[in-house]
Amino acid sequence: MSEKIFDVLIVGAGPAGAATAIALGNSGLSVGLLDKAKFPRDKTCGDALSIDVVNQLRILSPALSDAFEQFASKVSSFGVRIVGPDGNHLDIPFVHDQQKRPGYVCSRMDFDNLLVQHLAAYQNVKLFEEHTVNRVENVNHQICIHTNNGSFSSPIVVGADGAHSIVAKELSNLRPDKDHYSAGLRVYCEGVSDFHPENFIELYFFQNILPGYLWIFPLPDNNANVGIGMLSSAVSKKKVNLKATLHELLSTHPALEKRFKNARPKETVKGYGLPLGSKKRSLSGERFLLAGDAASLIDPFSGEGIANAIRSGRVAASHILKCFEQQNFSKPFNAQYDKEIYRRLWKELRLSRTLQQLCKYPGLFNFVVRKAKQNDHVHQLLVDALAHVDKKKSLGGLGFYCRLLFSRKLKC
């Protein structure tokens, strides 16, 4: 079987890989996109799509953004309900530029397939499904990728193949770190009751799973994506059985048992790993870049990774064009990609890490939730922080907690 040669090879056709390919569409470069699956395929995930995802789609491709807006297989969500360890809850609407705007819940089977279908608009992009990568090597000024269905080569490769990236494993020293990695479980359920009238996503910060949370994300017809995520180092230290904990909370906790009394799982519980962007790593090297989960860009507090995956794909494509312009695919030149990724993302990732660490203190968490329920000023600060990185910075600062202690403007 002859080797297939492309200008660019991308391993993984999820949001990061598809975004890279779309951003290179009509670039004049031949792009090969490899994925082990046949689309549509399931991807274990919370399925929540933030406003930032919508923004990233618009920047990536107006046509794709329009297709998503018309996409029927999604649920609009207008806010988040945060439930503290003591059971008090706080509702925060999604607001952007002073206007109420929805995020969405959409299964990854549907969302990722929408991205992959959009690739057909670009003649220079070729998708190879059911191609499992077995080996990646850097030889003779080329990256050679060997799959179960043949070999490929190109001068540069993008590893967008998720938390267990074979590109990262074979070409870099990036390895999982339990202090910067979360374990997650997900199950689709039917027959769930009492969703918020505006389909708020729900995050339950129960004391025995901090720093982590249980989520309930609404889907059509009283279905829901339900799951639990927790920092891997805490899982090991506390010896938590996440599957048993999830079942126990859904069936016995006062906040949940009535809502799940008649609920039924539509699948077995599925597990996955979340490589968190809570520390800087090397994201590139000689003739390769890492993007999305392979680059560990998941938000440490919220667990969201799709927006950053798409953003990293756009940055990767932009950098690859520079590589070809200057015919330079070296490790020092590719370090510019790392610099640009962290220029765009590090401020928010670092702040989210701070918020994640604050979740270790349930008393403080409860205090913030109670105060925000009682006080318009504090509530508005949290609304603004959800929409703006610069305002989120205040949540980790002493000034915010001084305002919590001394602010007396009560809700009317």
C-alpha cells in the first residue's frame, strides 16, 4: 500500500482537529485529517457549549456558524444554577455585552458530526475515517504516521487526538499529571423531572466531591446528560469510587432523589479523562503542534474544553501557514505557537485554577453563594465574571472578599 503524502496531517477529527482543517480550507495546502472512528460517533463529554463556542464558530466559518444556529439537535440554555455544599443555590444568567444570550447543550455525536460534514466545503481537505494511528515518527524531514489502513507523511502534523494523544506520547514529553487532570463520568438519562424553565445547566458542588462537581445538563424530552468530575489527585487521596458516588447522590440526596425517582439510564456509565490547562506545558516540537485536549487546554474550574479546542485549532492553522511561508518547521520556530496559545488563554486558565483551589473550602463556597443570593451587587459581580475574564479576576482577589464581608445592599 503506497504512502499518502500531504502538506499537513491532522490526527483527530474532533473540534480541535476539525477546526484546524476548516481554518486551512482554501489555503492551497493539501490537508489530511485522520480519525479512528466513523462519524457520527459518540464522545464522552458533558455536551455543554458555552457562548464562547458560538463565538469561535462565527470566527472560524460564518457558514458553519449559520448551520449551527439552524441546527435542531441542540437545547438553548440561558444560565447556570450553582448549588453549594450546604444546598443553597444561585442562578446566574448568561449575559454578553449587556444582553441575555444562550449557551447550548448538544450531544457530541451531533455537534462533532456537524463540524465534520462542513469539511466537504473544502476541496483541499481529505477526511480518512476508521484510521487508527499505531505509530508516529519523525524521519528524513517528514512526520510519518502509520495506521491500520496505510501510512501517511507530511512536513508537519497536528496532534488533536484527545487526552490520550498518540502524537503527544510519541513526539513529546507531555504526560498526565494527577494534580492537573480530572476524572469524569457521564450517563444519558431519560425521565428526569423539574428542569429550570430556561434550561439552566446545573452544577452541584457537594462536599464529598470537592474540588469537583456533579452536573445535570438538559436535553429534549426530559432527557439529561448527567455526570460527575473530580480532580484525579483528590480521587486517589480520598479513595473515591466515582461511579458509586454518582449513583448514591442521584438516588439518595434530597436535592436530587425526587427528580431521578422515575429516571432511567439510556446507557452504561462512561468514563473519560480531562487534561486541565492549570499549568503551562510544551505544546509543540520539531514538526508537530498539539491542540485541544491533546494540549491540555480544558478549563480547570468549569471543565469546558470545546471553545479552547476550536480556538487552538485556529491558532494552529495560522501558525502552520507561517511555517510554509518561511519553510521552517523547527522546534524553536514552533515555540511561537505555544506563546500565542498562552497569550490568549493563560489569564483565564490561571484564574480558573484559583477558583478550582477555592472549591477546597466548602465554608467559603457556601458563604459566597449565600451572599450573592442576598446582595444585588455581589450577584451582578458574578454575572459579569461569567461573561468577562477581566472581571473574573476579582473572584480570586482579596478585594472581592472584602466586598462580600462589608457589602450591605440587599436584594429587593
